Amino acid sequence: MISLLSMIEIFDDIRKLYKFKSPCEELSDYIEFFSETSLDATNQYINTEKFTVKLFPSYTPTIWINLGSPYRLSNGRKQVCIDAHTDILLLRNNIVERTNLRTDNIFTVKFHPGGFEAVFGIEQNKIGNAIININTLLPADFLCKLKKLDAFEERTTMLQEYFLHLLQVQFRDNYLYQKVWKAVHTFQKSDMSYSNNKLAGELALTDKTMYRYFKSIIGIAPKNYFSIVRTRTALTAYVSDKELFSPYHFGYYDMSHFRKAVIQFTGQPLSQCHS
């Protein structure tokens, strides 16, 4: 019987398994980061033949280019096997869990919510729950050349140049995108306490218009998206320092309110989420 190590986003430092690079300035509004598995770190921290990585919803379109072994993917209720030659896009609107071999090697492009549309000209809400083969988005010869490169930095440079070309060709001054991100930043600066009505007023929008903008750009109602942002941020702070954590700093009424939000977000009680 093969033992299985389980790593959970936020509760475990899953970032230690990967190398990261921020995008160039021209793409920083649309792409959060590029990353690639560090094989040295995997050998250092993973001592089982297989391991799982669980990720919580974020509504951040994510491309996974496979440079290593096959893996099994659970995307909400959907379970699929991804072979060594298949590269995918998913929205991350569900809890996602990958079951990897120790020889796993993934190159990741993580977009900001709405950023995928800016680069590819495809509405984020059309991804939905699908697991999309990115051969429908990137030329096969381009992907083949990308995978043959020797270094993470070379792959990042090649993808950035391609994305900048797409951005210049397809992106227009997106009024909706800018309004949505102004709403997100305003919410974060308010200690995550502003109501939808208050945010809409700050942006000179009606509640109905702001709802429509969020559904169009991110694919989710603003109330639900802000709940995800708040819980992610608060949970990260709680795990980092439980003694200093205060639910009031994140717009929660009390600790009970925070605990209920954690259950809704992770699917399990806070007491069972400790790494």
C-alpha cells in the first residue's frame, strides 16, 4: 500500500515546492505569477511516492503545462487523469486537488481574475467548471518548443513575449475590468468591511450594475467573490499567527462568524484544518 502525503493550501507551505517569478510590468495587471516545480525541493520535502496538493477556490484562471509525470485531478465533483503530454486551463472556481507522482513537474501561469480575458480575449465566465486542453489556445509547435527549453526563466520569457503579442492585438481599454478591480482594491482597503451598497456608491455605480460587471468579468456575484477574498486573507493571517489574530480586522462580527466562513470555504471545521 502506497502512503500518501497530503498538502493543503494556506495550512501548508506548498510554495516551498516551486520556483516563482513575477510577470513583467506590462503584464502585472493581468498575471499574478509564473511558477515551476523545483525538483530539488520536491526531493527534499516529499518522501512518499505520491502526494496530493489541495487548492481552495480563487477564481484565478490557471494554466498548468506538464513537464513531468501524469497526475490525477479533482476539480469539484469532476475527476480526470491528466497524462504527461496534456496541458490544461481551469478557472479554480471549485476546490481543486492534484494527486501527483514524486516526479511531478508543472509550469504554472496564474492569472488575476479577469486577466485571462485581457490576454486571450476569452471571457473568464465561459471557462466555468471545464478542464480545457490548452492546445485549443496555444499552438502545438509553440508548446513543444517551450517544453524543450532548459530553464524556468527561458520558459517564462518565451511565454511573456507571446502574451504581450496577444495583449497588444486583442486587448482594448476595458472599462468593466478597471471598475471591478477598483471595487476589489477599495474592499481590501476598507478592512474588508464595506457592503456591496457602499462599494457601489464609492464607484458611482448601482448595486445592479456592479453585480453585472462582476458576473461578466469574474463569473461570480460580488458578494460571493468578496467572501472568498476575505476568508482567504483572514485564514492566512490566522494560520500565520493565531495569538495575534482578530476576526474584527477582517470584517467578521466575532470568532464564531469567522469559523462559519472557514467551514463554508474549506468544507471542514477550523479545528481540523491545522497543518
